[in-house]
Amino acid sequence: MTKDKQLITGKTKLLGVIGHPVEHSLSPVMHNAAIAQLGIDYIYLPFPIKPEDLYTAISGFAAIGVVGFSVTIPHKQAIIPLLSAVEPIAQAVGAVNTVTNKNNSWVGTNTDIEGFLAPLQTYHQDWSQKVAVILGNGGAARAVVAGCTQLGCAEIHVVGRNVQRLRDFSKSWENSLLQVNLSVHKWDELPKLIPQADLLVNTTPIGMYPKVDESPLSAAEMANLSPQAIAYDLIYTPNPTKFLQQAQHIGATAIDGLEMLVQQGAAALKIWLQRESVPVDIMRQALQKHLGF
Ligand code: NAP
């Protein structure tokens, strides 16, 4: 096995990603780039698995000795009952994105929180006076709420368009292992929240390719964001999104979703390979090249 050429041998160890659909996943690009750089005998493959086939697929993975796998939509919650153990952080979030074979049993964790937090660490030492405003209340918003809780934000506001789903979201944290203190708001309350935000996170798909001219906020709404604030879009294509362009226009700091993707992947690879470090720069470069940045 050379550094730049990946050969499959009789001993090649298997990693992968399960999802449905999974064709769009960028994980094989970044993980195989890291594997090639490390010169190790592994391969990372996409596995399209329908919800009704999840149990059979996971049993099959055990039978053929898969080392570990990533989990994406729609399996992040459904995988939990099929695992022998779930790390506390994944239990708190209620979703697993990384599964590892430990002594022939499956252990689940969630590296999205670590991925979300990685690019934020350099900005403030102390978040205890900071206000986070999160747009959207879906799967990714859960990792963001957990991340903002870990940062110790003074206030966490979640903004959504559906009152019942907002209530369910709020309620879902009540018995969480994390001490989550959040308030939920309808979209029309945004104008009052934006001026208070130190961290404004878009977890909705608004503005994602191909609808690149859309933003969750109007220019007038964004104009009320403090120039000292951080605008963070979980979307990674286009780069930057309209949301981030609006934020940059008013002088705020902009963070795109690529680093979260890279860092959650790097955290997973460290777990599977039991290594202290993996080539994060190579993973990032592989994604940037693939996306044409
Ligand atoms: P999801 O579970 O479907 O949640 C999407 C959320 O956005 C829901 O709360 C939904 O509201 C809201 N939403 C959708 N369209 C909307 C609209 N037109 N107006 C207002 N709200 C709207 O999806 P997800 O898994 O959380 O992913 C969300 C985004 O994050 C995607 O763009 C995804 O690519 C990105 N993401 C990035 C990373 C990364 O590593 N960078 C990781 C995960 C996700 P309702 O609940 O009312 O439907």
C-alpha cells in the first residue's frame, strides 16, 4: 500500500457510511483520502440501506467484521436500539452518527457536536455571557443545542416554523443527561432575537445548492445582527451561502459548514483507528477539491 494509491488486499479492513440515499455523501472522499495518506489497509464505502433493511444490514456487518461506520439520514435514531452501548453524548442528543465494533459488539457515539464546536473554539474563551440563536429544529439543531450547552452559553434560543415540532423539540431535552436550558420561538419572533445574538446558527437547508439565492433571513433582518456576532451556516455548498454573505456584509464573522463536516469525520476516524491524530488537512483538501473550492 503506497501513500497515494489505495490497493485492496486480502486483509483490507472495512469502514463505511449507511444512509438512504447515500450517493450524495462526501464521507467516502474525505475518509479514503485520509486512509491513503496514512498508508493503512482500510477502505471506506457507501452503503445504501433502506430503513426496513437496517437490522439485516447491521447483522451482516457484524458477520463480516466491519470495523466501524458512519450513520446518516434516516438511520441516526433508528440505529440506537440495534447497538450494545451508546455513549452519553449520543444519548443526550438522541442520535448516533458513528458506530464502532468493540469486541464484537456495536458502540454508538455522536461526533457532530465535536465537529460543530471545533471552528468555534478559537473565538471566545468564555461563552457564559453569550447568547445563541439557532434557526431550525431538526436533526442538526440537536447537535448544535448540545454544542452550545457544552460551551456554557447564557441563553439558547431555537427558532422554528412549526409550533408542535418546536414543543416536541423542547420537551425532548427534559430528561437529557445534558442540562439543556433553551427557549423555543416561532419564526416571527426573530426580529427581537437577532440583535441579542452573539452566535447565529442556520441549521435549516435554506440556501443550500441549488437554491443558492435563498437565505433564512432578509437583508433587513441580518442588518440587526451585531458586527461582533458570529454567523455559522451548517450548509457547505455553496461556499459562502447567501446567509454568510449577508453576515459578512454587515461585518460579522462567518463560519461555513465544511469544517464541521471535516471535524466530525476526523473525530470518527480517530475512534475507528484508535489513533490520537488523523490527517485533518488532507481530509479538508480532498473535500475542497471534490467540491471545486
Ligand atoms: P432536518 O432534520 O430535515 O431539519 C431541517 C430543519 O430546517 C427543520 O427544523 C425544518 O423545519 C427547517 N426548515 C426546512 N425548510 C425550512 C424553511 N423553508 N423555512 C423554515 N424552516 C425550514 O435536516 P438536518 O439533518 O437538521 O440538516 C439541516 C441542514 O444542516 C442541511 O442543510 C444539512 O446539509 C446541514 N448539515 C450539515 C452538517 C455539517 O457537518 N456541516 C451536518 C448535519 C447537517 P420543520 O421542522 O418545520 O420541517
